[in-house]
Amino acid sequence: MPILKFACRGLAALALFAAGVGGAAAAAEPGYVGAPICAGCHAREAEAWRGSHHDLAMQEPTARTVLGDFSGTKFSHQGVVSTFFKRGDTFYVNTDGADGKLADFPIKYVFGVTPLQQYLIEFPGGRLQALSIAWDSRPGVAGAAGGQRWFHLYPKEKIGHKDPLHWTGIYQNWNLQCAECHSTGLRKNHDVASNSYRTHWRELNVSCEACHGPGARHVDWAKTASKPYPADDRKGFADASASRWREAWKFPEAGARFARRDRPPDPAVNNACAACHARRGTIADRDRPGAPLADTHRLALLTAPNYYADGQQREEVYTWGSFLQSKMFQHGVTCMDCHEPHTAKPRAEGNALCTRCHDAAAFDGPSHHFHKADAAGAQCVSCHMPATTYMVIDPRRDHAMRVPRPDLAKRLGSPDACTQCHSGKTPEWAAAALDGWLGRQWRQRPGSGPALHAGATQGAKAVPDLLALAGNAAQPPLVRATAAQLLAPSMRPHLLQPARELLRDPDPEVRIAALEMIEPVDPLNRILAAGPLLADPVRGVRSEAARVLAGVPENQLPEPRRGAYRRALDEYIAAQRQEADWPTANANLGNLYLRLGRFDDAVAAFRRALKLDPRFALAWVNLADAWRAQGRREQEVEATLREGLARLPRSADLLHALGLAQVRKGDRTAALASLAQAARLAPDRARYAYVWAVALHSAGRRQEAIAALRDAERRHPYDVDMLGALVTFEREAGDTRAALGHARKLAEALPDDPRVKALVAELARGR
């Protein structure tokens, strides 16, 4: 199941908030008791939490909580002049609404505190919408931009009222984007039929039970408990103090470079943070903090556009996916070893935080960082946790804590920490400086970036390196899962056995990615490989196994597996229905129904997706596929695609699908025009260029086909289909030399394929 969620737009750093439309639920969620009850016994923790980003993440608007200037201030952006003012005790903004006209909107909640504050506005249907104009709450600086000002979160974009990214649109909806993680005891309660919400929460903010879980059983236990309190007898209460950050880490001997943890941490400690500090999609409600993330969510892997090829953060990914790549995580560091969980602040300032576990004599000096003591480069985070600024003014540090590799930056197209500070210099300059300090051996440091980059750019040639990376137990599981996912497009029979080995991996993310690998194989091998995972203890794994097996006749499954298949398939369907306010969840459901032969249900699901977002190109394509699967005429298929193109005239996906429909209809001239435009609009899609070239060849325009393939092959150098077509077309044209060159390149991509070896030998003899 692909990742469903966009990044939540409009949050201050660490601003985990909570709310619900219309107030707290009339009938409280069973098991929740509320922060005041917790504070009765945990006064010190409650006091630390008060005033934190978690506590202040969402509040009702008052003179104390509203930080923005509502004194009649005007703000102009892309021709729209918005005014912020008060009327009595109510705060208002006059701005463009869903109809494009200026209107007065009362502020329902304030959202976050620093470095920015946003404002939520209540709409019909139980919606809260996040205004795209935010208040810069940093202190004002005389003569400099920034601080104590209104600003737009999309400063260079003109977003009209019909755009889904307009503040009144679907992707700025709090219930959809933000509510799950920024609340305590929240239930979204989306009604599909009316497309409305009855969202309820237990507490307005991120309170005690958001991280520790419902506390009723713990309260009952505490009434009769006496010291000492055994950690395993707290009646389901997730104990954040289990991080043992103070006593867990010790230097093994004088002069040791690193502290060591005395025993592995409880995974629940990190998992309590992960579900809200990760880029992920939801598959189930999370009332049990500390459970494996894959039991309730689908984690985004280290691929574009969320990450650069070496795993550095690109889009807003909320820390967890970065941290999972780090040596710190692999050696047992927990979130709470570095962050005090109730204040959400670091446990020490500056390098003092790092030297709690890294010997200061070895690391906190010029012999290590080669900078003056008071320079920015002397700070550990400058080199090992470079920041990326999101939401215009909010810098977030990359928690992979990696060693800078300026020598790879240009090759991988990834940022270089050195030149982020030394902005006038190049990565080559930085690499030369490191050579002078360290010699050249630092360039040999192993890393996953080159293999992952090859997986995204080198097609089948990357398979051996990806396979080695996926099977390397010394690598972080998230890196290995990403390598497995990148192998899926190149899946061939010889990869089946490695994929089956990955399906037995201890990490659920690796098992899920391996299931994607086996999806294209024949039904029997899919059953043999995925069948055992239908009863996996982790929900995300078993529901993905069911999705991969959907469409295989159930009577082909072994009798003992059929019940598990039905239960896991129900879990997958329930996950999509729970997220039915997301267009992508409806598309996922439609695709599943197509595989199951439930055509009417598939059409209904795709139509729901398009009702939510008429600009969702792939939903138009899928709807057309559903019509075709039902045996509808190509005219109806084409009409659906043209309806989508009326909204998205430059959609490569729609144009490519239209071209294929026109081919099937026999309208070759129109098909060539559509396929050509799709290939030009999406040069990163190798398939589109390949199909266009094949269509040109079929139309008798062989030289144009060869030219199109050669141009695309420069961007996709080891695409097997493209190379195979080039060899065929060039051979037909009598250009044996060119055909041999591309055949040899094909042999690089498929070194063990005897047919390719024979082809190379045959072409070599014919020269």
C-alpha cells in the first residue's frame, strides 16, 4: 500500500497539538482519564509539560494565546489583500474564501506557538481549515526581514480558490492532514456518504495519554500499588522513564571514545514517538503507544521526493525516517536519551548534548572538527545534523547524524553539509579540504547512498548492489527496505529466492518491501512466498500480503491459509475506509476491487477519489481502466480521460493513457501525438518514452523511434526495455555497430541472462 499522507502543512517545530470540531466527545473514549488525574501523582512531569510545544500546540483564541497582530493589519499576497482584526472578543481574518471572494472568517483555534503560529477556521461539515497566512512569532529584528510579521506559506506561488492547496481546499484540512497526531484520544469520524466529519478528542492538546496511552487501568492499579513499582506491572501504561537515559550510558574505561549502553532499550520507548514523528500513512487507530509502527502505520521509505538518494531529508519527513538510518539508533540511542520528553527540549545545550556519549577530548576540539572553537563549524550539529528550512522560517535538523560526504554530493544530487555553511564554495573544495585534514581514506567510508542512487537512476544494472544492500544485516532496516522496494521494478525469476529470504526478515518494514518485490511474479510463487505472512503478528505486513495476493482465486490458496487471507484482506479494506477522506485511499480501494473483479465497487471508489480531488490524475486513469475492464467501448474510456484532461491539460499520465486508448481504437495519428506529448512532459518516466518510440516504429518511422530512444536512454541508461528496443530497431536499420553497443550495455544490466550473451556474440560476429 503506498504512502497516503502528505506532510501536514502549517506546524511549528515539535508542535504536536490536539483538537476536535465541536468540543470534546460527549462520551469519553473508554480508558482515558485526562491530564489533571495524571498530574495528581506526577506533578513534576506535569509541571515540565506545561508551556511546552505539546501543551500549547492548539489553543482557543484569546488575548493571551493569539500572537499575531489583529489590529487591522493588512497583508498582500499575489493580488489578494487580507485583513486581520478583532470584533469584540472575536478574532477575524478577511480573505478570499472557497468562492474566491473576500469574506470575514472568525478564528476558531490558534495552532502552534513558535517559530510560527497558524490559525484554524471552522467550515460546514465539521471541517477545520488551516489558513495559509501565518504569523512569524520570532522576535522582530530592526532592519531585517523576519520576526513579528505576517507571511504566506507559499510565498512564490499563486494558489487560486479552485486549487486543492488553497487554504479552503482538501489538502489544508486539519481533520485530514493533522488531527491524528496532534490530539489526545482523537477519533476523526469521517462520514463517506456526506463527506463530513464529527471529529472528537479527549483533550485539546498533546497531553499525557497521547504518549503513554489510556490511563484508566493504570489509575486503578495505582490506588492499591506500593513501592517498589515493577515496570512490568503497570497495567498497560507506557512508561517513558524506561529510557533510563541517565544511568544507561557509561564510558567503559578512561579515555574511551564512546559511551556504551548497558543493555538494549525497550523498543516501546522510541515507538511512542515514532507514530507522530514520521512521514507515514495510517492503517489503524493508535491507542497503544509503544507498539511497532507498522502495526498502525505505513512508513515512507527513503525515496524521492521525500528523501535525497543518500537518505538526507528533502521534504518534511518528521525525523523518524532519518533517525532510523543513524548509527545512534543502531547502537541503542533513544529519542529520550537526547530530548526531555515532557518539555520536548534537548537535555543539554550545544555540544554538551553530544559529549555526554562522545568523549569531549576526542571530538569537541579542532583536531576533530578543524574549525575555530567559536565558529559554527565547531558545533556538532553543523556537520552531522544540517538543517533544512520548511514553512519558510522553520529549520529542522536531519536526525540521520551522518558523516559529511562532499565527494558524493554532485554524483548523488544531494546536499553537502560543508557548503551549506560555506555557501560560496563547492563540494569539490570541501572534499579537497577534507583530504588535507584526513588524507583520502575518508572517501572509502562505506555508505548506502551510491547503491540507492543507482537504484533510482541505473535501472537493472543497479540490481546486484541493491540486492547486496537489502541482504546486509549490518545496514539499518529502513535502508534495506528501501533497497528491496527499488528492486521491485527489476523483478525477475532469479530474484525470487532473495525476496523470499527478505520475507523472513525480523524487521516488518523489510518484509513489507519484500512483498512489493514478489507482487509481479506468477500466482503460485506469490502464494508460496506471501501465504505465510497472512498470519504475520504485525498488521501492516499481513494486510500487505493480502493485497499482493488479491486476485488470486481463493480456492488456489491452501485451505489453512484461506481464513487468514480473508481476515487480512478485511484489515486492508478497513484501513482504506478509515482514510476514505483521502483521495489516494479511495484509489487504493478501487485498485483492489479491480483485482478482485468487483468492477462496480472499483468505479464507485475512483469516483469518490475524484469527488474529493478532481485533479487527481491517476484516479482518472484508473477509472478509465475500470471501464475498459468491464468491456466498455474505447469511446467511453477516451471520454473519461478527456474529462480529466479538461482539468489537467498537461498531465503526462492522462495523455499517455489517452494515447494507449487511441492505439486500441486504431487512431494512430492521434495516438502518436498524445504519446509524444506525455513523453515530453514527463522525461523522468522511462516507460512513456519507450511506448512512444514503439508507436513511432509501428507507424514506419523507425529513425524517429531510434532518435527518441537514444535521447531517453541518456536519462535512463540501463532501462532493459529501452535497450532491447534500441538493439532491435538499430539492427533492422543495418546499424550493427550501434546495436552491438546497446546489446553490450544490456549485458551489463543482465549479466547472467544467456539470451543476452548469445545476442552480443551474434552481433559481434556480424560486424
